[in-house]
Amino acid sequence: MSDLAHSSVRPGGPGLAIGVYSDGRLIHHAAAGMASVEFEVPIDTRTRFDIASMSKQFTATAALLLCRDGRLSLDDDIRKHLPELKLSVPVTVAQCLRHTGGLREWLSLSMLAGRSLTRITQAQALAFVAGLTEVNFEPGTDFSYSNTGYILVTSAIERITGQSLRAFTTERIFAPLGMTDTHFRDDSQEPLARYAYGYGVSEQGVRRADTEECAVGDGMIVTSVADLGPWFGFLHDGRVLGADVRDALLERDDTNAPYALGIYHTTVSGQPAFGHAGGAPGYHSQLLLLPEQGIGVVVLTNNTSIDPGRVGYQALRLAAGLPDEARLALIEDQAAAEALSGFWHDSGTETTFQIEQEDDGRITLTGGGGLSGTFALTSDGTWHGGDNRLRVIDGEIMAGSIYAPGRARAFLPCAAPVEGAMPPAAVYLSPEVGTLATITDEGVLELGLSLVAPIEPAPDGCFSAGMVTLRPDGDNLLVSVPGTYRLRFVRQPDGTRPVGVPPGLNLTA
């Protein structure tokens, strides 16, 4: 385990801690790298990290405790507890927690608005999403990972209990379990003992990259490898908090999709497992548990160049004595590669990519929102490209990552970009979030308070500007970014330039 930890870290750089757990106890651990590069403080088992979205299982557990108290139901329309929400359709608490409510991603919306997450509060985050009326899809019919659902459930918990999520979870979860080093960090300026600074690490060097928002529930728990043992005991058999809560946490919906409540189901070397990953500025994390063996691992990092999923899966195989995943034979099939060449589009997310055939029977995919890379056909009929997989079914490409908790996306062939095309120069405004988009005469998109990017033709009649996809819709514009799809921007009268800061994102609220 020590070799695995040290192989992931550059000398003197930020690093990681790995914990292995059995029967609610930390039985093996390894650490490498620095909690503070500036002060040369090494990481150990008591170093505390921001675990980002790994926090979601704790928020879901808090909601389930309130369900057991009779104060909340997973079937409740979230608007029952947050009547200021303007959603045009009901979204249940369960759909918020399972990412099946179609809720638009508040983090991508804040990026569109150009508002830094620094010091953004729970109240500001709620005020920002309260004006949303439309959803990405009919609730309950699809999966789209959205932190918004967890912001809403956190706000509902606070309304019901009259306590902050930090206070409620400390009283009902962490204190009973004896997890004294774990809490929701709802004040980013609060100094914390033994806290690892966050770092972005790339070929250009090491830079500080701390998480600074104060909204919680979708993330923002701080904890250590040493403190997580009792949580693995609860995940294994429900001890202390109750087997009913543990079982409900792991229950899937009627579609048997991998994502449960803040936990997703997966396999490790063919063995059933469950867990959750996390990623935030400066921090990555991964938790995994093999329920049949009762063995779990956690990987906590303050180094963005480390992939905690790969480290975590390998650590769990080592701890449980499981073999590596079987390698499939590669197949060179020029006809199969040629059949995939061209442009492809996912209508659900407005994601597009291009596939080009290589001389050796491989294909190269560009675009695709994280799917880019070179893929090779394997003996099971799947195209492998790093962590991503492509499978062709009835003329569709089903694409996804082996580490992604949701469903694979379906891509269909589409038209190539139209060379020289450009949407009309105009000013557009989103009625839902109050964000302004301007397309200049020079073909540049100015979006929100800070995003500026040149516009290029994209497949299927769309246009791209950095990570933003634009689709003309009559006189209006549909804007898509990861987690938020087809957000309508209404064209304003020529010559007007409305200004303002979207609700909830002003600095003084």
C-alpha cells in the first residue's frame, strides 16, 4: 500500500492518504506527500481533507434520519419544503438525491453567470436556483448528475430542523459514531487543525487551489483517514445509526440504475461494491466498500493530478486479494472503424463528437465532453479508450466512463459543422437565472460577468464557444454546458444591453 501511495506523488509535492477498513476499524494505511507544500508539513492518517462529493452520502443519511423521524418523506415534492422554488414540475426528494430530477447544475449556472464560488453561502445558492422553472428532462425518466438536488435537500433539512446541516449531522451522525474530526465546513475562512491545503498540479507546476464556497450538502465535508472507520462500520451493517437507514441509502430506483442515495453501485474485479468519488478545486477523493467481504478503502488527496478512482480500485484489490481486471484481446477491424467515422450527437445533453479512423483499426474521438481519446475494439465488442467505453447498439453509440455513476449516453449520427456559419450578432437574456449573453459582430460570445470565447461551428447545427454549446431556436438561443442543457436565452431588442447580477449571486447577500 505504501508503494501505491508513493508512486502517485512527486517529491515535496502535495499528496494523498489511503485507508483500508474492516469491521469499522482502520487496519492498514499509507500516506505520501505534503499537507502544506509551503511549510513542508507531511500528510498522515489524521490529516483532514475536503472530500468534495463524497460528502453526498452523509447528506442523504441526514435526510433518511428525518424520514425515520416522520418529518420528511423521499416522495415529498421538494417544493413542499421550499415554496419559493419556481419549478414548473414536481421533483421529489428521492429524485434530488438520485440525480433523476432533471435539475440543472447550479455550479455550471454560476459559471455561466461568471460568479466565483468564493464565500458563496447556502442562502445565496438557494436564491440563485429558486428562479429555475424548467428541467433538463421529465423527472424520473433519465439521469444527470446535479449538485443542485443536494443544495435543495440541504436547504429543506435546515428548514425542517431549524439547524444548519453542520449542526444536525454533528448531533445525529458524527457524534454518535465518534467521528470527532468530521464535519460540514460551512465557513471557508474557519481555520482547521491538521487541514491539508489544496493544490492544482499540472505540467506547469504546483498552484494553490483551495475550495472556498460555504454552501454545503453537495460537498464540503472535512475528514481524515483515521476518523472514517466508524462510517465504514455503518455502511457495512448499519451499526449505531440503524440498518434501516443503511439499507435505504443503498436502495436503487425501479430502473435499477447504479446510483442510489449519495452512493453508487459498481464492481471491483467482478465483485459487487459501492462507494462515491469526489472532486473540487485542490481536492479529489474516493470511497469504496466490498459488502460481502466487509473490506473498504478510502483515498483522500490534495493533489488534482492524482486519480483517486484508479488508486482506490487498485488499493481495494490489494486489500481483498482480488485480481486485476481481465485484459481483453484487441481486434483490428477497419470496417468497424470506418462505420463509426463521422459526427455524432447526444440530443439529451447537446454533446457532440467526431470520430476519425486510424490506419491500425483504432479510432480517434475529439469533443464529447470528456470522451476524447484513441479507442481500440476489444473481443467483447466494446471500444476501449482509457477509462471510457463505446458500444454500438442498433446504430447508436452508447458512451460512458467505467467510473461514472450514471447511465451511458446515446449518440446518433449527425450533420457536420457548416463552415463559415455563425449565429446572428445580438443580445440574449435568460429569464430563469438573469444571465446575459452577447454575440458580437466579431463572432465572440460574452456570457455572464466573465466568460469570453470565440464561436465556432459545431455538428448538428450547433455552435461551440469553449465548453459552451449554442443552438439557435428561432430568434432565441439554447445554451448548454455540462449539467445544464438547453437553457433558453431570449433575444433582446436590437441596441439594448441589459445589465445586472443574477439573484443570489450578489456579493452582499
